[in-house]
Amino acid sequence: SLQFLYFIGNDMGKKLYLLFETPAGYGLFLKEEGEEIGAKDVEIQKTWQDFGRFKKVVKFVSFAPFKDSEQALENINALSEGQVPAFLGSFLADTLPDSKKKYELGVAETKMGSAIQENLQIPCVCNEHIAEIHRGIRVHAAKLVPVLKEGELERAALSLAHYYSRSKVKFNVNRSDNMIIQAIAIVDKLDKDINTFAMRLKEWYGWHFPELAKIVADNGQFCRLCGLLKNKEQVTDDMLPKITEIVNDEEVAKQVLAMAKISMGGAIAEVDMVNIDTFSLRLSGLLNLRSQSIEYLHNKIEAVSPNLGSLMGDNIAAKLISHAGSLMNLAKYPASTVQILGAEKALFRALKSRGNTPKYGIIFNTSFIGKAKGKNKGRISRYLANKASIACRIDAFGEVPTRVFGEKLKEQVDDRLQYYDEKAHKPMKNTVAMEEALKVFGKELKKAKKEQAGAEEAKEAKEVEKKEKKAGKKRKEIATEEPEKKKKKKKSKE
């Protein structure tokens, strides 16, 4: 077992106060002078488990309860960010002695201790000895603090945990990133499922009409044709316009009709055809869902990372964000990490075997690397990763979403690719490209401000019109009421 003997006594005659933060408030305890905690880890545990022995170690000084759950949430948020709440500062200032040279404050966390020491100039201590005493206080808090009742701390902890979790979800800066991560996961899963189901449908319907899969390769068109043609023996020339509408090519439609008449496929029962038709309808529904998900993903990328989306494409941008965990994480990565993001296994395999490291990861699927020649693929991937790193940082830290910088970065990558292949002209420098982008962005900002001002003026005009209409109605009501009152007065006089 761990052998260590220690006395938590006073350092150079200083008193040791202990700050104990709870979900119900802040507590302050004083370490009794010269009390021995234990010689072994087993004895230490016995000390803080036995209340009779432990109450000789610490003495209760004061407790400051929170007014409500909102104040507790405010304090826990401040402490989690390394700040000292005003409530804690005033409590320590009122409770601790004026002379800061005569005491030390024991805290449970070094981060909180350094914050208190910097902001309040109170000497703080945080070590294993303090942690052991805090553990004992946590076990016997209800008995040590007269204000607290049995079970009150547990209820306060549960309530504060719910409040804290809810606030973190509500103010999560990555909440839009989370939607992108979920959307790209759905699209990838749908792609796999659609390919599997389409292959199954082609094999199933191919027993009856095997030539159709060779004529029409597109999965969506194949599904719709299965639902239209059904039994090939019932296909007529009147179906030509509908087939043309599905395949968008009259020649292909005529070929489908011709092959339906001379197909080598076998006959099919009506029950089997009903099942094939049902399956094709379900597959068509999945295809529609995929198109909707892609549109949803595009809208989210436009709102969250328009520059990265315009440079890399929606799918690649979403995969990069998903792999990094959030746009903020991706913005913190260096360009070298962005370049091989998604190829971690290949990287560590190469490092282990001392082979060549991978040149690209997820960004391999971009059109730029596909266009580049073999010797230039590594160079263009490195250049593209640099531009992607700039784009995602603009998206993460920029206040106004815009596609201007992403489009200009895309032009730079195109120029560099052309330079590598042809070496006709030198590519544009980054400073020049960013200056041009800033000019365009400035014009867009002015235009947006004018539109916003116009919208505000229109709203004000509408409000004025409404007020005038209300005032006009009131005048009419008053005008109609006055002659009636006069008539009543005349009748009363008569």
C-alpha cells in the first residue's frame, strides 16, 4: 500500500481554512491545529469515514447558501470557466481574516485556486492532503453544516445538474455543427442502403426483364420504370411518353420498349410482381429522402460554413466537420492535419513501418485532386489543405456568413492546378486574393445594411399606418357617438 505519513498542521504558524463548494452554497471550515490525519492510506480512509474522529480534524466556520437555482447555475458556470463569482468573492472577503499572511485557503482544484489567488490575492493551497480532507467534508457535510438537512445536498445536486446540462445544450456553439454531422451521417447511410437495395431490385426484376438493368443504369430511373412497366408482356407503345419522361431520352425509351417485346426473361406470377412493385416504391421513397437530406445539408452548410462549402463542396465540408467533431475543432487544426484527416490508420501504419506517409485523406474525393496529374496530387492536396484551413477559420471566427472568401480561395486552387499542369502563368498571391475578396465583401455588407435599413423603414411605416388607422377608427366612433348623445339630450329636454 501507499506509505506516507503526513500532518496537516500549520505551515509556519499559518491557519488553514478549507473552501468547500456545494450545489446548495459555499462552506468554510478551519483545520484544527496539529491534528494527525493518518500514517497509511487505510488509516486515512478510516479517519474521514468515522465522523467522531473527523470532527476533531475540521471545525465549521460559515456557510453561504444560494438564493435560488439561477444563482447556483451562474456560480457553477463562472467556476467552470476559471472565473471567481462575485458571490464567492464577497463571502470570502467577509469571512476570512483581514491579514492574509496569517492563513492559507485550501481548495479542491488548482484552476479555482489560481483564479482566487489572481483575483482576490488570497494565498491558496491544493494538494493530496487538502483533497483527503475535502473528501471527508463531502461525506459528513450534512452533519458538519448546521443549516443543511439530510438529503438536501443530493436534491440540490440533481437540480443543478439538470440546469447546468440544459444550459450547456442551449448555449452550445456547436449545435449547428451537430446538425451537419447528423445530416452527413444520414446521407452516407442512405447511399449504402440505396446501393444495396437497388442491386437486390435489379436481380429480382432481372429474372423477368434482365435487359432493363443494362439499358438504364440510374437507380432512381430503374425504380420508377419497374413501377411503370411491371409485367413486360403488358407493355404497349402508348407508354413511350411516360418512359421518355422518366429516362429523359426518347432513344433510350424506344430501346426499352423494343427490348420489352423480345426480352429473354421468364414469366412472373402476379403475387411476385406485387412484392417487386412494393419494394420499388420503398426504394423510391429512400431516394426522395436522400435528395431532401442533401438539400437540408446544403442549407446547413450555407448557414454554418459557406466558405468551406464553396471551396470543398457540401459533402466534403460536412465530412471534415464530422471527422473533427465541430467546425471550431477543425479551425484549430493545422493545415497538415486537415490534409490527412480521415487517413489516420494509413498514417500510423506508415510511421510504424517507416514507410511513406499518406498525402491526403477525406480531401482526396474533391475534384481538384481528381484533375491533378499523378506527380502533382500531393502538391495540390497540400495547397488545398492550406486553403481549407483558411476557409474554416473564416467561417468559425467570422461574424457575418459569406461565400466570397471561399470562392476566391477556389479560384486560387484552380490557378495553382493550372500552373502545375501547364506552367503558363504564375498563380495569384494570397494577399492579392484576400484584398479582392475583402472589397467584394465590403460591398456586400453595405448592400445588406441598406436592405436592413429599408426593411426597418418599411416596418416603421407599417406601424405608423396601423396607428393612423386605429386613430381614424376612434375618431369615427367618437363622431358617431356625439350626435347620439345630442339626440338623447334633446329628447330628455322635450
